[in-house]
Amino acid sequence: MFQLLLAIIYLAFISLGLPDSLLGSAWPAMYQELAVPVSYAGIISMIIAVGTIISSLHSDRLTRRFGTGRVTAFSVLMTAAALFGFSISRSYVMLCLWAIPYGLGAGSVDASLNNYVALHYKSRHMSWLHCMWGIGASLGPYVMGYALSGGQGWNMGYRYIAILQIALTAILFLSLPLWEKKQELTSASSLVEGNNRPLSLREIIRIPGAKEVMVTFFCYCALEQTTGLWASSYLVLRRGLSADTAAGFASLFFVGITLGRALSGFLTLKFNDTQMIRLGQGFTASGILFLFLPFGNGSALIGLGLIGLGCAPVYPSIIHATPKHFGAEKSQAMIGVQMAAAYVGTCLMPPVFGLIANHISVGLLPLYLLLILALMVFMHEKMLKKIKGKVFSIQRNF
């Protein structure tokens, strides 16, 4: 029975990844039809991100009151409605309005599902689930491309994904008894989804190690999103590659993340979460160093692949380690603020590098990534020391 629930969660992660890459793949057709500047995609993206941050910060309160199953089902329903709204929109203003429920739904389901898996399943499932998200994110542009190439327009591309999300919503509502049964049998769920008082943001930040893990998450998503957004431009403007060749090279970064997460699931059988994070950071550092090497396109190709492989285990391993580091009763609150910090990094740091590339040089990308990685490593190790110090203090008092 609970294996069926796990299969539903896997399906949910694939479906959640589907819409994440739609805006980027559809925007070249959308902005012309809507008669707005090409840069306006950033406004929609920011609205979604702000909604996601807000709902992530409230995930602890919502999960304690309604439970993970209901939060997930209603959040996916909200996302499905927003995607359908995109599909019937004929103006840019309408897209901005529908972006609000899209962001609010995405943040709640992301934080709740990740915490649920961290509490109830082994680390390998966390890695494989995020691999499933990568598969969904990779399939989204193909669905949109099918609609565009068939002359159906970008609206139908969004509608296809909305239909899939509606089907997932139905499955999630039908599966609610499984979530409730799992909660009854697992003491960790009762701590998170019971009547305990939700923590305020001030209380969360005061938890030893909380600020450090938030910065760690901020840095990780800043590094991942900056690489994904600017790798092609770096290869064209700095390395002299053609646009199509650069796009192929840059895709190795995403291939590395997806394959790396599939591989990470098996590596977690031998390594714990902290070791997986350090392994990923090491691969990322190696990849960035390859970008510094003046050995032609080969070094850039290897570098981007290694950065992708290095990024693969970091996100799922930090999430999975949260209950162990901060306690099951605080894990939902911690994962909520971690994801909020992650989305801030996603929104803020790629545009910052855009300013650097515009006013100084795009060639500074490897140095920019290296500085972010160094801060990530420093803050993660500092968080581990604070947690160990807390445990030692408790043991000494006894």
C-alpha cells in the first residue's frame, strides 16, 4: 500500500517538473503575440517566485493544520487552475494575474512533499525523486514544441500540461486515505502534522544552524540557476562558439544534473547525506576549474558536465538531512525557509551576474561561480559545527 503512495509521489515529482520550463520555451512565441518587450518574461518569473517564497514560508503552518496529503492535493489543484488560466489568457496582464496562484501552489507542494519524503523515505528516494523532477522539466519543452510546431499555439501547450496536472490532482485526492494511514503509523508525521504550534520566522532563524543552512541553499540555487542561464552566453561571447553549438554544450549541465541524481540514489547506499554534499561540492569545484583552463572547447565541455554532476546530490541531500539535523518536529518549518532562501537565490543572483556581464565581462562567470561555491562550502561546514556543538552540549548536560 505504501509502495503505491511512493509511486504517486514519484508521479507527482515528474508532473511538477513539467511546467517549470514552459515559460522559457514558449516565450519567443508569446511575447510577439502579446506585443510586449522580450524582457517582460522576467516580470512573470518574479511574480511566480514571490508567490513561491510566500507559500514556502507558510508551509509549516499549512502542513500542521491540514496534513501533507491535503496540502499537496490542493496546491497541485491551484497550479493546474493557473496553468489552465495561462492557456486561455489573451493579454499580458492576465498572465501576470494567473502567475500569482501558480507561485503560491508551487511553493506549498514543493516544501510539503520534500519534507514528507525526508521524514518517511531513505535518501536514495530523495535523489531519484528529484531526478524525476528533472525528467519532467526536460519533457515540458517537448510538449510545448509539439503544440507550436503543430500550429496550435502556445496556449495549447499550456493546456496540455494543465490537463496532466488536473489528472494528477484527481489521483492525489483519491490517494488521501493512503497519506492519512501512513501518518497514523508513523510517529514522525504526528510531530509535524499534529497540533504542535507552528514556528514563527524569528523562532526558526534562532535555531542553531538555521541561518547557515539558509545561506547554503541560497548559494546552491544561485550557482545552479546562474550556470543554467549564462553558460551558453559565456561559451559564445568568451569561447567563440556558435549559438547552436553553445546550446548543445550548455545542455550537458542539465544532463549532468539528471544523470547525477539517478546515480546519487545508488551512492547513498554507501555514503551519508553530508558525504554526498561534500562529494557534490568537490565535483562542482573541479568543473569550475575546468572552465578556467585554456585548453579549448574540450575543457568547457568537461567543466559544464562536472558542474552538473556536482550539483546533482547537493539539493536532495540537504533536504533529506533536515530532520536529522534539526529534528522531525522542526523539519517542515526548516525546509520551508530553506526553499524560500533558495528561491531568493534563484531570483537575485543570475540577474546580478547579468549586470557584471554587461558592464565588465561575461568571462568572469567561472570566478563568480567559484565565489558562490566557496561561500556555500563555508556555510555548510559552519552549520555542521553548530549542530555538533549543540549535540555535544546536550550530552554534557546529561
